[in-house]
Amino acid sequence: MHELHYHLVDVFTDQQFGGNPLAVFADGRGVSDALMQTIAKELNLSETTFVLPPEDAANDRRVRIFTPGRELPMAGHPTVGTAYVLAREGRASAQDGEATFRFEEGVGLIPVTLAMRGGQPDMIWMKQPAPTFGRVFDDRATIASMLSLAEADLDARYPVQVVSSGVPFLYVPLVSLDAARRSRMRVDLADAVLTPHGLTEVFIFTQEVEHAGSTVHSRMFAPGLGITEDPATGGASGPLGCYLVQYGIAAAGQAIISEQGIEMGRTSFLHIRIERDGEVYTHVAVGGQCVYVGRGTILTSD
């Protein structure tokens, strides 16, 4: 039997058992694609990562990211959490001040910056690709039904639109916290509405918040990926920030905070930085803190 060791961390939180849990296999060498997927399904977390040597020696690591259902080309909380684990193991480039990683992911190079304090990582930021604004869904009644809501629960001032910084999400603005709390994804309608457009993930948000200092209150549903709901979605938060800036809900350069996971009992805070020069988005970054939870071993004959 072979032993595969992993770390368990909570991402986008400063409290153990908050945020989004992540399993990180810091040495994924020799693990087949099929076994990576099987392990992710067995652990049944939103994502599991496997760290490999880089394909380009100028970079630090290659990071592969798996949900219980499939591999992802990029994701936020796995990137941030993996950087945290590697830095915690002493693989960062600084004991104090700023350290960096260059991760190879499915969308290309993802730079990560860490604030180090006494050799331990504190705030971690990942840079994301510039956004692409995609399809606007005009059938708002069907979108509302998919979320078990009435059309009046959707904020009519803003579009229901696909935005991507590597992974496409359908963004649905809501009028209130009450509407966000009542949202339930109807899988039958999700298949009919999303699948024809190659979508699997729906991100809802409202400007009514529970915590002082938050900009928006958010939830993310991805039943097509085997994720009923995600407590903290970094890959969606960069495009979210771009959506907020694009439609005047927030300003470029503003400190944007998305609170997420509250309905799941896993409160998360995702920090977002967006910079724009005219209509060009020059900087998209998502950051947060992590908490170490523990470690484990998978025994396999593969």
C-alpha cells in the first residue's frame, strides 16, 4: 500500500471550522489523473489540490484542482489554501515581509503574494486573469424560478450575466438578504437553463449584508460539479468584483469584501482588489486568511 499525505485547512477565514475546507496533497508526484479524481470524490470537499513540480522551471509549482465531479482549470480557495500550506511548511521565499509563489494552473500562470509574519503566512492574495463579460440572460423569470424565487426578488437595476476570470459564473443580483436566504437551486431547471451554455456555477449576491464592513452578501451553487453550495468561492470573487465595478456598485481601487457561507454555518470573508484603466481591467486579485485544521493519510494500492 502507498501512503499519500494531505493537509486540511480552512480558507478565507481566521477561525477554525469557518471558511471553505480544502485538502492539499503537497506531493502529488506519481498519482494518476484517475486517482486524483477518485480521492477528491472520496474526501467530498468542494476542492482538493495536488502539488506537482512545474513544467517551466521559472515557476514554483504546478497545482491541479479537483472537485468531487471534475478537474477545474483554476479556483480561488484551492490556490490560496495551497499557498498557505506550502508557506507553512517553509517553502516560501521570506520569513517576514512579502513572499511569492508562481503557480501553474489550467488557465496559465497564477501569481500569489503572501504577507509573512515570523515565518508563517498571514494575508494571501492571488492574481486572476482580466475578466470577460459574457451572455446576459433576459429571461429573468426563469432565472428566478431556478433559484426558487420570484422575479421581483432579482434586482432589476443590474443584469443577470456571465463573467469569467478563467472560470465562467452566472451572476444574479438580488434585492435583499431575505431573498438570498430563501434561494434554493432547482437542479431540474439548472440543467435546462445552464447546460446549453456550458455553465455549471451560479453566484447570487445582494448589497444588504450581515457584517459591518462587507460590500455584498453572497452564495454560490454548483450542483453540476457535485457542490450543492460552496462556502467561499475565490474563483468567482474576482469576476464578482469586476461586475460590481462595471455596474457602479463599487469603485475601482475600493476595498471590496464579500461575505459568503453564512447560510452554511461557515462564515467566510473574501477580499477583492480591482483596478481599471478606462474600460480595461488592469488588476484583479482575491485575498484572505487561512487556518490550519489537521493532516491525514490516504492508503492506496495505485
